[in-house]
Amino acid sequence: MSITIGQLLAVPELKLRLVHDGGCNGTESIVWVHATDVVNAAEFSEPGEVLLTCSTNFPLEDMSNANDLSLLRRDRRKLGLSSSFKDAESAKEPYDELWMHYVSSLSRAGVMAIGFGVKMKHPVIPQACIDAVKQHNMLLFEVPEEINFSQIAKTVIRSQAEESENVQRVMYSAQRELFEASNDRNPIEAVVNRAALLSSGWAAFIDNEMRIISISNQSMRKRAMTLAARMGKQKEHDGDTAKSLFGVAGGAIRYCVCLIGQKGRAFGMLVVSTSRSGSYGDIFRSLGVAAADALMWSLPQHIERFRSESRLRAIAMGELQAGRVQSAASIMGPLWNWTPSYPARLYCVEPFGVSNDMDFATMSIESACLESVFGEYEDRLWILTSKDGCDAVERWIEGSGALDSGYAAVRGPRSFPGAFNKAVQNLLLHRAGSRDSVLDITPHELVDPDLAQMYAEELFAPLKDVPAAENRSLMATLRELMSASFNIGTAAGRLQVHRHTVENRVVKLERLLGLDFTDESARVRLWIAYSFIRDAEQA
């Protein structure tokens, strides 16, 4: 850390004596040391500086020198003050005013402290100077005659050189750690956690939809969103020139917000915050930018990989829904180290926009739900997890911003088709009463898929004993009957057979299935059973 004003005053070789602390606790880091005797020193000063002066351009306080009156007039004119006084006796008030104006301007310029060298001209620090310093609550210390100002400057410069070397060393190590983290399979979470550790604070990544994708400290979610909104306002004001935002909140908490994007493609923003103070601010700014750079470098590659794998995930989920578990497992192998064990649980999440390759929330499943496989199928996100992984999946769903979700148990490989339907049913039950309608659900989603499948298999079991050619003609007739709302004439026309042929086949179907096709309830059950049999055959 660069030397503080308290540490400078404590260096024994310099023999500096504190005259007034100015309410300073001594922990403020010195930005620079500036030595000058000019009365308009404030024009050349910057915040955080220590001003060293012997005030040789100031008259003596007792006006004992013959040139003091003319010197006072000159100084006051230079500062824009009136010089209309006659003698030393009437110059007392103008003299005090000169010091008050001098110290006031230094205070406004942000000068941290004044170091007054005695016995070069002034035997002691003028009382007018001390009174002005107290009035403006500035730190004042006395520099003894034997101490050259260069000794003080060298002490500060040496400390700053050491600090600069330390910053470079720390930042080199930090950059290496951040870029190593960006090579993780989930670079967002890895970089967020590493940035939080390096800053001794917290960090978060917020996407373009203003969703928190990853945050190191959940209690800081509200604070992260506030800072992200502040960055958003700056971008609205400054346009494409807005890249980062630095500041101090509450006088102690430093924050850094960096927009992350590449070649006109925005990914989101990284927020990093720390409560460490002092000269750590220089390191902190560099650390925040380095973390953002690491993500800007890694995210395009990560997105491309994820987009490519998303196609395989979708195929794998489609195979599971069709009951082709072995085929799904062969696709899952290269993507996940984990393979399903039973009993398992299948989650259905919507609406989520998982087809968007920029959806970092979906990407975060990889690290948040380790014992899980996931993918998009029929515009919904599906997550298959073991019994032990359910808590992690539900935490992810809760924090992801997904509006609705449902789940179903998977007892074994053969229960996947039914589990997909049951998960949708469970999702629809959760949606009921919300702003989203359930009126657009399919007929299959209205019934229990396992029970419907069992009913269909038992209902059509007698047809298995019928010769294959006759079985095909009966099923074709049944298909056209249901398509024609059981109108015999229409069905016969579509089948290109005589009406009596269709009537004879209906009689045989009713006998084999044990149903009366004129009964409305029987027709509904027949439609449901046939649709499940048809889907199974198509699969």
C-alpha cells in the first residue's frame, strides 16, 4: 500500500511534528508531494497531495521587515484581494485574510495536508496560518530546519514505486487466475467467484435481460441489480462509449461495473464490489477490468460450444421422450459424465427461450446441477436428475427466472414417454390460476399417460389375434371413422370401399373391443386409446 499521511508523520528520521490533525485519522494514502512557496499554489495542486512550503513569498507575521508591507500588497493583488491599507498596524486584518484565502483555496483543491518548513524565513508557523487551517479543518505539520523537502518527497516516491511494483505483481497473478478460471466449462461462474475472492468482496454477472446469472453472495442480489441499473442509465446517456463504471458507495464500498461484449455483440455486465479502502482502489479497478476481459475472451468460444451441444441435447431428449433410451444414452455419453440412475426425476421448465444461444441462465445448469442431463425439446427445457440432484435443480429453477415448471418420477427406462407427459401435466397444474392460460393444452395432456397407455394396450389386445391383413384393414377403418366423426358414408368414400363393407367392419370392431360406437363415452375412450397406440407405433 502507498504510504499514508499517518505513516509519513511517523517516520522518525523526518522529525515531523503534527500541529493540527484536521479530523484526519491518518489512513489516507498520499497521492503526491508538491513543494512551492507561491501564494496561488492551489492552481497547481490536485486532490490527495501534500503541499510543502516555507512561505518565503509571505510577509512575516510581525511585519518587522521593511519589505513586508509591499509583499503583503503584492500577494493580495495576486489573489484578487484589496491592497488598500497604510501601515503595519492596519495590515493585521489583511494579513490574516491572506492566509485564510490561501488555506481555503488549498482545501477546495483537495490538498490533504500542509507541511510548513520553519526557520527558512518564518521562525515558527504563523498563527494566522494555524487559525486558517483550524477554520478549514486541514492537517498541518511542521518540518524542522534540518530536514530538506526532498527527503520527504523521496520517502513518498520510494513508497509509491514499491506500491507500483506490488500492483504489477498482484495484477499479473490476478490476471493469470482470472484467465485460468475463464477456461472452466462454466466460465461465468468461475470468473465471478474468482473475482470475488481476489477483491475480498463479491461479484455478479447480469445478462442482457437483467437477470442475475451468477453471484458470489446471494445477500447482494439487490445491490447488484441497483449497480447494473446505474450502468444501464449511463449507457443510455453515453451510447457505445459507455464501457465501465467505477465509484464509491456509502463512503467505503468501492464498485466496478463493466459491460461485456465483442464486435457489437453484447453479453451482459460484470459487477465487482469491495469494502477495502486506501490505495487498494488502483488494484481494484484493474482487477475488475481484468475479470471483464477474461469473460470477453472466453464467452464467444463457450457460446459456440454450447450452441453445438444444444443440438445433440435436443436429439437426446427427443429420443428419451420416444422411449429409445439406448439411443439417447449413446448421445449423452460425449456430453455428460453422469448417466441416469433410477428412480430419477424429470423436470419440465417453460417459457424460457432456451433456443437462444445467448441464454446464459440455461448454460449455468452445467455447474449448478452436476448430477443432471438437460436439453430443449418441443420448446421446453427438460432436466433429468437423480434423486440426490433434485435440490440443486430446484434451487436453479427458483433462481433462474423461469416462470413455470413441473416434474414427474421416472421409475425406469420404459417410463420415459409417460414421464414427459406427466411432467407437462404437473407444470400445467402449477400454471393454473396464474396469468398464463391452460386452454391451449393438448388432449394427451389432459389424461394420465401411463394409465392411458395401459388402457390402450388392453383395449386393442384382441386385435393381435386377427390375421395381419385383416388387422390392417380394421385399424385403417377405425382411423377413417374417427377422422370422419364416425360417419359411415364419409369413411367408406375415403377408404374407397362399399358402405356395407365399413358397416361390417364396425360390427366386428365393436365385438372385438367390447365398445358401442354409438355411445359418446365409448367414442372418447376409443379416441384416447387409439391416439396413444398410434403415437407408440410412430415412435
